[in-house]
Amino acid sequence: MGPQLRELVEGQLITDLKHYGIDKVALKFDWSESCMEGHDAVYLDSYFENYSGIAAFDEADCIVADGWMDFVLAGDFLLVYWDFLTTWDGEKQLINKNKPGIPDHIWQQMPDNIKGNYKNERMKQPPFSSSYS
């Protein structure tokens, strides 16, 4: 992934984390354990795929999220989101999104004219388990 695309992808992943209760903007991503998972495309400055093994750390180098990224791409529209996501507060697991597919909050951001192409990829509910009290 080229630098321009990586910046866009990481920004969208940070935005997506807000839906899961992580509202931090200064996250550092670790792609060193990532693995290509087969859904591929070309966008902006490079080729990319959905990746597993992505981790995001806060300013104190504590892990806040790890999982896969996936995306919806149609023409100039790109929307990146977390799949198979686990969020963390220190050692405590907060959310485990262990079901694949496009979650409702992503579905709502997609243009209506492309939803038909992705209807079979829509997530079945419930999307995740939570440790929130």
C-alpha cells in the first residue's frame, strides 16, 4: 500500500473505531503481522487488499484494537472498515466483532446505487459481543 492510500485507510479505520467506543485520533498502526486475505483492488497510488493482523496502539503504546480491515470500493467511492475486530482497554477485552460482513453503520454510509452489489456481504446480527457493563 502506498503512503497516500495508507494514510486514507488508517484515517478511515480510526473513524470506524468510534463506532466501537474507541475515540482516539492519535493512533499508531502496526502492519508488521498483517497478511493479505484476497479481496484486492487498485486505488489512488497503489494496489491493496483486505488485511488481517492489523494492530492499533495509543500514544502510550497500549493496544486499543486489532483485527482485519475490509473495504467497499465502487468507482471513486472507498470506505474502509474493521472486520474481525477486538478492542482493548489495557488487558481487558472490550468488544469482539467475530462475525464477518458489512456492519449496519457502514451500510448506511454506502451510496444506494451500489448496495445491491454488496447485499450478500452484509453482516448478520448481532455484530459483536461486548464486555461493557
